[in-house]
Amino acid sequence: MSGYDTIVLGMGGMGSAAAYHLAHRGQRVLGLDSHDIPNVMGSSHGVTRIIRLAYCEDPSYVPLLHRAFELWHDLEDKAQEQLLVTTGSLDIGPEGSMVFQGSLESCELHGLPYEALSGREINQRFPGYCMPEDLHAIHQPDGGFVLPERCIVAHVKGAIGAGAEIRGREQVIAWEPDGDGVRVRTDRDTYTARRLVVSAGAWASTLVPELAHAVQPERQVMGWFQPSSVEAFHPDRFPVFNLMAEEGRYYGLPIYGVPGLKVGRYHHLEEAIHPDTMDREPNQRDEETLRVLLRRYFPQADGPTMALKTCIFTNTTDEHFIIDLHPEAPQVVLATGFSGHGFKFCSVIGEVLADLAQNGSSSHDISLFRLDRFQDQITS
């Protein structure tokens, strides 16, 4: 039996950041993950992940993003390596679409610098793009990407350096309240702590059954495709994009770390899964779903397949996060349902989770993420 101030379940993007912030506040921290640290089993891998300030999902995310950028740069300084690459971002769609209009509203509400571009202007400025004239974009210069595996390593190393104990390949069997604290049983030991943070991604409802009807894991596939001419797809010439088109909503990032333009389709084939039984081998249908985008909008990149990788979205019905205290055990902090757009926030969500574990509240506005909005979907 070992006692801690806080145990964090899940050492992916959110959990590793929470462990980092808690340890740097002088907390005795234990971080546990069933898999390797980092790993490719959940939602925190893929070489590059988009970060953008022009946030079409809801303008209230923008203050969190400002703080996320600050904390990513602070982590870079401490880790002494680049973790965030600035390319600018393009939020593209028909005028009036959620992606275009929502991004515009976020920029105007929060005073962000931006330009509105026509399809023709996009293509002239960024030759890797081939947008039709009826699509428009918000170009925001601060967007870019973070490096998920390196970010997790930096957070974990920083947490360990501040005194945290981090254990990979240790399966959590069960947890239970223990007075005002918690008891966690794994396949190796039993631990106690004053507080528990559950940041287990697609496995959240396995550890917290009350979440089973509030979140749904979904199979995703990312692809990397080799352009005929790579110059137009370098980070200094190719902004990250978020594209709403008649074929669906897609995202993409320039060549970095792995050969090829990286692209994905939000909600891919809409396959609800359990993370333990998901088909993790990409197939021809997965590839074709991504090439539909390339053929029409990025024909220069419709070349040989370099890589296809699966990952997982853990979706809520409104696609906003769940960050809250457990309704029946307030010593337990819940962080899940990041719905495919959460990784960019890991640095600040780690700070929020540390606040909740220490104080039961945070100075950050997280009202959008309250669990009780799913009251009718939560099982008891």
C-alpha cells in the first residue's frame, strides 16, 4: 500500500499534462497507464496534431487556447525542444457554414488577426491547395501543429523530474472511494490517494460506468500521401486546414516527420467501437475515403500511400469535452469526451485538472464541459 496526493489514470495527452502540473505544485503523484508511454492505442499519437486559434466549434474555447499556447511554449523551454510548429491555419467551407462562419465569429469576438480568402486566393497564395471558387477560408496566422508523442514525453519527463512516479504497462482493475480519498487496484499493486484523475480516453467508461451513455469511442484512420512535388507541402508553405466540403469534413497537415501530406476525415466511417476490440488494421475502404479529398482538393498530393494509421475519437453527443468532478465522488476528477479536437488543449487541460484535483474548481471557464448537461444519458 502506497499513499499519494493524486493518482492519474491514463498517461496520454491529458493525463501526462495533469501529472506534470500536479508534480510541479509539489504533489505526490502516481501516473498509471495500461500501455506503453507514449503508445498508439488511443487518441494521443500521429506525429502531428493541429492547433488553431480560430475555433469554429465555440468561441469560448479561445481563452483556453491562448493559455494552451503559453503553456506549450513554456514546456518547450523546459524540455529544450520544439513542440509547436507555426504554419497558419485555414478554416475552409461555404460562406455560412459552421467551419467558415464559426471561425470568423471566434476571430471577431476575441480580436484575433485573420484574413478572409476566396478559393482562388487560397490557391494563389498556397500552391498545394486546389479549392473551388465557392469555398472560402479564414486564414489565421497563429495556427499550426504540436507533436503529440514528443509532448507526452516532455510532460512525463517533467513530471518525473518534479518527483512524480509514472508506471506504464500496469492495468487498472478497479477503483473505489476510500473515505474522502480513493483506493486503486492494479494487476501489480494497490494504491491509495486523496484524489483521483480519470483521463483514460476511450477507456473512460470502462473505469467509470456512469459515463457509458455519455461518450462513444469511434474508429478513425489517418493517412500520409506523397505529393508529386513536395515543395508546396512544406510547413512554411502549407497551412494546416479544417475543410467543410460536400464530401464531408476533413483536416490536413503539411509534410513533417513522416513522408507525405497528412489527412483525415472527421468521424471517418462513423464506426462506433470498443477500444479493446477495434479493428486496428487500415483497409482499402479507409484509404479511398481519404483519397476522395485528395483527388478533388489536393491533386498534387494524390500520390503513393506512405502510411495509414488508426486512432480513436471519444465522442460526446455535442462534441464538447467532459471535464468535471464525479457526481457521487467529488474526490474524483473526470476528463474525457475530447471528440477528436482535444489534443491541442492538453497543456491547459492539464492545468485545469490539477486545479480540480487540488481545489475542486478552476479559474478557467470550463462551464461548457460540465457533466450534468448529459444528465439524461448518464447511468447510475
